[in-house]
Amino acid sequence: MAWLTLSYSLPAGPSSRRVALWRRLRRLGAMPGPGGVYLLPDRPECLEGLQWLAEEIRQGGGEAWVARAERAAGLQDAELRTRFAAARDEDWARLESLAASLERPALKKRGARHPRPEALRRLRREHAELTRIDFFPTGRGATLAGRLDRLESAAGGGPAPAGGSPSASVAAYRGRRWVTRPRPHVDRLACVWLIRRFIDPKAAVRYSDTPRAREVRFDMPGAEFGHAEGRCSFESLVSAFGLDDPGLRILGRIVRSIDLGEPLAHPAAEGVAAVLDGWRRTDWSDGELERHGVALYEGLYQTLNAASARPAKRRRRT
């Protein structure tokens, strides 16, 4: 498989600058590799993160280079995957320990203290951040998510709502211009379909890294509707506008699993991911990608809704 590499040099200065850079690399999930470079899988979100970090390094007076490599010198793909998974296993173990400390008071029979909501929210945020960089998941993240759901039920509420997703009315967003990053892919294409399907059929969508005044940003830095609490931008839009039906719920899981590299959440996800990956390799314009993406998600939504309705019809006949 292909890998992304970051190599850099920093000017002489306080050690705090190097510590801050190390923390940023850790948040990206980067792994130290041979020759002092840092490695990430060749994925669009990883490339975007490294490019931003390289630009910050240059702005600080340093030098930075981001490159693609078919293989890392001296390391096989299997060994690199194992190293990434091992690093995440250490992180998952820490979160599992925190979850266990919240479970103990919730399991007491009498006079039990329910888990503190703020502690649960903090753990949810950490879970979402770790899921984002768990590039080769082993299932520990999904298992922990189930434990957190049970803890939240014990505390008297359902799963935490997506932070950063405002409560929005459809009427307030009619006639607005929307903007997101160029070369729309999994999550952005799903968002465009959702906006046109449920919010504003005539919505104007622009593809640019530079938003204009009064444009509604989605799935981009500083967006009103973006990734939050482990959810993709599509799910943030669904939550913010109060949209809810079985097809949208399943579609949200499919989009999130492909976009965040989680275990595929539905039998259709593998085929959808393959189609979208093929589109990314074409030279289609943003408009062509949008047109095909809207058609793909409309067809998938109709199929998912029909499938979820069939069991109910059978029960009524019985």
C-alpha cells in the first residue's frame, strides 16, 4: 500500500516548539519511521492534515516536505500496520481503564452514584479522537463505544449528541449558499445529497478552500457542520436539522465507517467505498463528482428505506 511521509527541520528555538509539533503529530496518528520521517496511510484526510502541519512549520521559519511512498525503507507493510495497531492498542487500553473507573460506581446496588455527565462527555470526545486515527482497527473501539452507550443509559440519557452541531431550522437555511472543500468525496458528497434532498432543493454549493461571507461551511476547517463527537459531517447535519428515518440512520453509519476508516457498518458499504474510491482516481470536475454522488446516495437511500419497511409490512400481514 502507499504511505505518506513528512520530513521537516525546525530553526533553533525553545524546546516548547518541538513539543507542540510532537503533540500535533500524535493527534494526527503519525508514526515515526526510518530516517527521521513520520508516516501515515495514504488517505485524503491524512494528506490534508500533513499539508496543514507542513505549512505551519514553514510559517514558523522551518522547512517541511510531504511525499508519497509505495513503501517505507526497511519496513514491510504488514510490520507498519502492526506498529500502528499496537500504538492504538495502548491508547484504547487507557480509555478502557477510564471507562472501568466510571462503571464501578454505576454497578453498585444501593446508593449508586451514576457516572458524571462531564466525565462521560470527555471520554466520548477522546473516543472520537482516537477512532479518527485508528487506521487499522481491531474492534476495541467498537467494543468501548458499546460500554459508553450503557454508561450513558445508566446516567439517565441516551448517547451524547454531536457536539458542535447547532440546532437548525430548514427555513433559516433556504436560499443560502453552501461551501466545502474541492474534490468532494465520501462525506462531502453525502452532505450535498442531504442538503438538496431535505433542506434546500435549489441550494447552491461551491467548492473552495476559501469561504466567502455568509456562506454556510460544511466538512471543512471552521465549519458550522463538521465532524464532532465521533460523527461525520453528514451525521452532524442530520442531527442539527432533526432529520430522522431508518434510511438516514443506516446511511449515516455507512458514510461514517467509510470516511473514518471504521469497520464497515453495512453490507453495502464495501461496494459504495469501492465506487467512491474509483471516482477519486478520475479527472472528473467537482460538478461531475457531485452529480454522480447525488445519484448514488439517492439510490442507496431508496434501497435502505425500502429494506427497513419490508419487515413491518410482513408483520402487518401476519
